[in-house]
Amino acid sequence: AVALPVERTVSGLSVLTSRIAESALPAPFTTGFAVPPIIRPVRSDATTDYYRVSMERTSAEIVPGLRTEMWGYNGVVPGPTFVVPQGRKVMVRHVNNLPPAHPVLRYAPWTSVHLHGSASLPQYDGYASDITNPGQYKDYRYPNYQPARTLWYHDHGLHHTAENVFMGLAGMYTMTDPLERSLPIPHGEYDVPLIVSDTMLNSDGSLLFTTNDESGFYGDVILVNGRPWPAMRVARRKYRFRILNASISRSYNWSLSTGDRMAVIATDAGLMTGPQYVSNFRHGVAERYEVVIDFAKYRAGQRVVLRSGSPKNNIGFTHTNKVMAFDVTDDGFDNADNDVPSSLNPLQPTMALAESAAVATRRLDFGRSNGRWTINGTTWDDVVRSRFTKVLAAPKIDDVEIWELRNLSGGWNHPAHIHFIDFRILSRNGRPALPHERGAKDVVYLGENESVRVLIKFDQGRGKYMIHCHNLVHEDHDMMAQFEIRDPDVGVSDPMGTPASW
Ligand code: C2O
Ligand code: CU
């Protein structure tokens, strides 16, 4: 029997009482696995690949026989995957072709597209207030000079990011580089995106959204690449999975049903210096972890389940903590007994930063006051009211700083994200970072009462960038602020950021 949660307010798409019955959903591992298509440029020149993406209404079939209206980049959910070599510039024309009115959502779906993990300059950063209304477009430019990594693009529209992402506006963007391509880790068809999100449906198949009193959205149907609890056929060999937590609020704690360890080889900002072997790890919203799982040791016919033990905030169905299955086949046996190389990226620049190089230490407190989620007491509305002059920090270009991120909000967690830069975790609650997060990152999970010190170098990119909680409901209500990278030789930048040369 499913106990329906008691809800007072529903800000989004429908009311909880019409939630679909568990028995109407596909049973776990009865749905096939699929990966999003790879997008191709519409044109290329010597330095740049040009893409065009249309945000549009689409209809998905999450439950067989029921149509679910969603919004997709190019009409697919998750959006098409970009695969980009380091050093090639990318321009994406994002056209907002969303319907100007939605029968249930009570806003015109303005958008702002953020390439999460990119050092893109302020004007192309997906700034929340830099919105594009239905019928308009914006050209986003990405320099792609960073080390190889798994990025993702998702909506960031002011005060409606949670709904826009919930409706389907998220996709993966992978950047490769010569080091990544040369390593003996799985590539090509064995390098597989796993975009994990959670959703909730009405009995007619339509999406059901609630912010649970602005605390978060916790869906009970777990999707991998848009499919509910899929089963993937795997050969007896190693696979590399790029796991992106694209959920609105839910975090996961991964483990395999066999209890076997996984090799974590990359964090948000790319390859770790060496792999970390873990049998489970916590994965907060917006974080990316690349893991290698070796299926060579299993027998054909065996099923290995990727599951998540995160009882917290589960208002879910009995299957919420199952995520997907790997069904081992006897194809492509690969008895490679060599392990993932013990050294992957020894010169990783962010990991090589010395703490002693820091010229300042700042504190950013994630809290709650007067019914709003705040950072150092500030909300995004405060930033807007200040005409974008209010900044929480103004580091000088090329400086290294320590930021201490503290969760002072009581029984909540906050995946804290800093735009534009990569950081490394110096300590978590005075202790070393957890094994799986010992790599360069751009989001860090702040559990209850946790405090995390991170080391950041503010190289390049004069201008203003956001810092926010990536629980998108917190972000919309209004846990977001900005910092400014200043160049003393140039002076103060414009409120919305000055585009540097492209
Ligand atoms: Cu993934 Cu400011 O966002
Ligand atoms: Cu939060």
C-alpha cells in the first residue's frame, strides 16, 4: 500500500491526489536502456563548431501507453549529447520555441541555458536573469579550453529553473582531450552516459510537480536517460559510466547489488589524479562522477543492480531505491585483468594548487532566514534589487582563495555550486574529503551541519558569476548570490558582465 504524502500547497503542475498508482508503472528493469543522441554541428569553420538547438514541447512515453508532455532540447529528453574536443570553440544558438502559455504552469517559460562546468564568460554563462522568452533566441559561446570532463547543460531561468529542468531541459556535454583519449580506460561504445533524475506522474501520464513547501522535489519514479528503471545489456568487460545527477533535489548513494567496488576515475571537473575504489558513494545534485565497472568477473545471465540507499526524503514507491540493472551477456568477453591505470592525471592543475598560495579566506553560510533560503543572508532578489551590484566576494583575477562553505540551515542539505571555476576540497568537517570527491569539482555536497573548505584559483574571466544551491527548489526560492572576479587594471565590470574577446 502506498501512503500518499500530505501536501498543503502545490506550486506546479497538478495535485498529488491524482498521482499514478504504483501498479500502473512499469516494473523495474522491464524497460530497455537507451542513450541520448549525439548532436552534430550545423556548420564548422577553422576554429568553431556551430550548433542550433530548439527548445520545444515534446511527448515522451515513460509509462507504456501513456503520453507525457515534456520540454526537450531539440524535442528530446534528456537533450542530445555534445561531444567536444578541447580547443574547438562551440557556439550554440538556443531558440526558445516553448509554448508561451502552459495549461498548468503559471508562467511564460523563459529560459537561460547554463553549461555547467564550463569556464564560459559572463555573458554566455547562463546567468539566471539573462532570460530568453518564448520566440527569442540567444547565441551561447563556449571556449572549451579546460581539461576533459563531463559537463551538462540545463536551464537556469530566473525563479523557474526547477520547473524547466523538471519538464526536461537538461542534457550532457562531454569534453575530451589528448590525455583522456590516450588512457587505457573505456572509450566509444563502452563510455556510457547515465543521466539520473526522478519524476512524478499523474494517472493520465502527465508530470506532477510539487516543491514540498519550497524544500525540494522528490520524485518516486527514477529515470536513467529518461527511462524508468531500465535494464542495460552489458558485455563481460569494463565500462565507463558518466553518472550525472540531474535530479531537482534528490541525492543518491550508489552501490552495486554484488557489493563489489567501483573505480571512480573522474569528478565534476575531469580525471582524478588516480582512481578511488569505493563500494558506495554519495552523489549530490549536479555532481558528475565517472566510474569504471568491470563486468568480466560475472557470469553470462547474471544481473547486477545499481541501487541507491538514500532513505532520506523518500516519499517514494518501493522501487525508488533501485535505479537500473546491468544484464551480463556473453558477448565481447574481455578478460583484461589489468586494472584502471593507477595514475590517471597526475598533473591535474586544480589538484596541484597549494593551500599556501591562498591570499584570502572567505566564509559562505548556507542558511534560512525569514522563510527564504539564503547565502550569507542574501537572496537572488537582493542581488536583482541592487541592480546586480551586490557581490558576496570579489577576488582578484589570478588569486587563489580558500572558501569555507558552511551549512547552517539545520536538517537540510545543500549541493553548493560555484560557477566558472574548479576547486578542490581541502577538508570536510575538519577531516579529509571523502575518497570519491578527491578530484577537481564545481559542486560540493553540504550535508546537515557540514562545513567544507575549498581552494579556488580565479584565473581568467573578469566578470560576475553565480554561486547557488543546486537543489533547484532552493535555488528558485532564492538561495543564489554572485561573486565578481575583478581585474584591478581594468576596473569594475558591468552589472551583467562584460564579454571579453571571443
Ligand atoms: Cu548547474 Cu548554476 O548550475
Ligand atoms: Cu539548498
